[in-house]
Amino acid sequence: MKKITKHLFSLLSLLSIMTISSAEMNSMVPMPKVVKVNDYIYALLGPTELPNNSNRGYMVNSTVVVGDKGVILIDTGFTDEIGHHIKNIIATITNKPVTHIINTHNHGDHTLGNSAFENVKIISSEKCKTAIETNGYEWIGIAESTTGLKLPNTKPVVPTVTYAEGKHTNITLQGVKFEFWVPAGSHTPTDMMVLIPKYEILIAGDILVDTIMPSFRDGHVKTWISTLKEIGDMKLAKIIPGHGNLMTTAEVRELRKDMIKLYDGVEVGYKKGLTDSEIRKTLDLSEWTKRKHFDELMGTNINRTYLEVEEANF
Ligand SMILES: [Zn+2]
């Protein structure tokens, strides 16, 4: 009897340890879908809902590249808490520390998790660095208002290594060869894409999104369309977008077609002297209605396109 009690006791204490550790692992932030691209590269596909109280702002895709002595992490999430969550998930993949962070653009959902990582080099486009310096706190405000959380530990952390617009730079980090590509402003003026040529992998940030609506809020539609042409013509094995599932170059070419059609449709309406809300009624939006967050984003996207058409026709 005594022995059984003892066994029961140790079983119970084991269970309680397991409960504590799983509670620590499973923070209140939802789990991403972890896609093993190959032995060295993992895509952490975040939820595709807009930031809210139950996802605690977690909505971004991150990419984990395991190098010789450390990890290169691309995009870090919307809050310090999400950054720590991503760090914990990386620890289940490798015991190597994160030594480099790459931010694909300045938007808070991709950069505000930077604060969870210490002793890292943070890499981005030049304009991304400036934008984080200028708008970092504004993005914390957006994170707090959309999630209803107070975020005292979330601070903007600025990149220290930057690359100029229009450049392709080849660089080796932790034994892995990368190509950094800073296109003319597309999803934002601050975009930088990451290629891993050996495996024909492109990590695109929000220049590409799958399943959900792309956001034109800070975008430039015409140059974005040109960037999509370049991507669509590349030979790529895997494309990791900023949100949603992995994509193919065929899907990139489809997105480009939809964006051209939208731009041209807005331009036709503009030339007839219509307002953007009148133009909306003339557009065939059937391809866009299939995407998540159509209702929340389509109006802004048409308005942004209208302003760009107006500027181009001035
Ligand atoms: Zn994003």
C-alpha cells in the first residue's frame, strides 16, 4: 500500500510538472502551423485573423533558418509576448540561439517582437529602420487598440544593419548564403525580401499574402505590380508570404493580374470623373471577394489606388 501511494505520488508530481511545463510552452498566444521546408528552414505560419483579443495580435508568418552556430529569424510578431512565443517555438526546433533578425518591412506585426531577442543583429532596408524610428510607437498603439491589451514590455527595436533601395546584396550569415532584395516600394516603401538561392526559396513579407487581402494602406500599386512581375518570372521552389500559406509563382502571377485589373478599372473610372465609391460599383471584384478580410480592406485598397491614379494623371 505504501509503495502504491508512493508511486501514485510520484506519478501525480510528474503530471503536475508536465502541466506546468506545457502551460509555460502554450502561452495564451495561439500556435502557428509549423512547416518544415527542409532540414534547415521552417516556416511558422501564424493565424490569419486580424489582430484581436483572443489571438493577442498574433497574425504573422515568420521564417526560421538554422545556420552553423545560430538562427536567422525573419519577422518577429506584433508584441514582445509574441516574440517570446516564437522564441519558445524555435527552441523546440533547435538549441541554437537566434543571432540575426531580418525585418521584411516596418509594420508592427512584423517588427514589434524584436524586443524579445537579446544580442541579435537586426537587418532591414534603410527605409524600414527610419520608419521604425518614426512610427514604432504608433504601431504599439495599433497593437494595443486592436487587441485590447496593455503592452508595457513591447518597445520598437531598430535595425542596425540596413540595405538601400534597388539593391540586391549577397551575404553569408551562419554559413547560409542569402540574397537581400530591396525593391522599389511595393507593400510599403520599406520592403526587403530575402532569397535563399541554394534552395530557391523566397521570403516575401507582405508583398505576397495568401488567403487574405493584401493591404495597400502604405503601398504603391504600380511598383508593386512590377515587383510581382519579377517574382513571377523567377524559378522558385517555395515562396513564404507574409501571411497565409506557402505560395507558387503561378499564384503570384494571378495576384499580379488581379492588381493590374483593379488599377486599370480605377483609372477608367477616374477618367470618367467618378469618385472612388462610385468607381467601386463599376469594378468586378469577384477575385477579391474570395479573400479573407475583403470587407475590412477593399475600401481602403480602392481609395489608395484612386489616389495613386490621380497622382499619375495629374
Ligand atoms: Zn503583415
